[in-house]
Amino acid sequence: MIEKTCVVYQTPAGFVIWHVWPAGADRVVLEERNEQKRKVAIVCITIAGNVQWRNTSLPDSWWINLNSVTATQVLLRLFENTTNPDVVKELTLSLETGLEIALQPEAHTITALRPFVYVQGEPDFETIQTFIRQQLKQEIFLGAEYLETKHLILISYYTGQPAAFNNVLACFSREGLFYWSQEIGTNLKGMGIGTFFIATNTLFFVKNKTELVTFRIV
């Protein structure tokens, strides 16, 4: 069973959510980007949406991104050569404070259930396409992200026209019974990756690139 959606966080004006990583049972870490100002922010919030810290004073304002999260550390990649993405330096922030610290050897213990990605033209995409056509009478394009849990099927898919696609997240029972759907993106030029995940019995997804939304799975 899934409870009602809850918008737990909205980005400041001009920023969009680029990456989301779970950080234990009660927090997530976000990478936000402001393309106009070419500015990156790394943000840690609680599941309730309270901002624990927000770091905008990074060594580089743009050529840096969120790589992973451990139980105590936030690992970033700093691109030292903008023409060669393989030339990177690792930067570590404290999960508690958001301040830079020395990297400590630690297993990446934060896990999440993430969907499989299928691109249009692949046999598995065609299977999903047929399922959505039968269940919802919709035609889908580009690709789809698919995840099965013990009780649920979650599918992120695309409808509409080229350069103006809509991204929809739909939930079904394992038997194919339709529960609900949410439009989570509009007027998209292409397919996104990592549009949702499940961690600590909670479904996380980003709506319109600016809102972090949760569903509690009970």
C-alpha cells in the first residue's frame, strides 16, 4: 500500500534538481544546478523536507557533481579538464555539516532500489509499451524505467510529441491493477535517467525538475 504523495522540498528560484541520493533512514542529498548562473549547490535535507545544510561554496562553481553518498560522507567529482571528462578529482563533504573533510575509507552503505532502463527499439521496451497500451490506452515513446517490488510495479514513461514529451510515473499492483499516475515532467526534448527510486520504504521522484516528492510505502 502507498500513502498520498507529499512534496517535501522545492528548489530555490533558478535551480533544478540534477541528482538525488539517499543518506540513511531520514535524509537525502541533492545536487542542484542553476544553468543561467552556472552555479552548483549540494543540499542535505531530512525526509520531512527540512534543510540540514546547503553548500554553494564549492571549489568550482559548475564543473563539479554529486557522485555518491556513504553513511558519513558525500562524495563529489571535480572535473579538472573540461575537454576530458576522465580527468577528475574527488572531493569529500561531511554528511553532518556539508563542510569539506579528508576522505575516509568507507563502504558505500546507502542503498536504493533503482529502476531498469529500457530504450525504444529494445524488446523489453516493446513489452512495457504493450502493457501501457493495454492498461492505460496510451502510446509511449523514447524509453521507460521499470521497477518491480514485492507488491508493486512502477513505470516511468513518455507520451506526447518530439520536443514536447511528457514524463509520467505510474503505479500498478503486481497483477497489473492500475493504482495511480503522476505527470512528473512536461515539454521534454528527450528521455531522463533516474527519474525515481525507492529507499527506506519510501518512493522518491522529482516533479518538474524542481520538487522532490515522496510516497510512503506501508
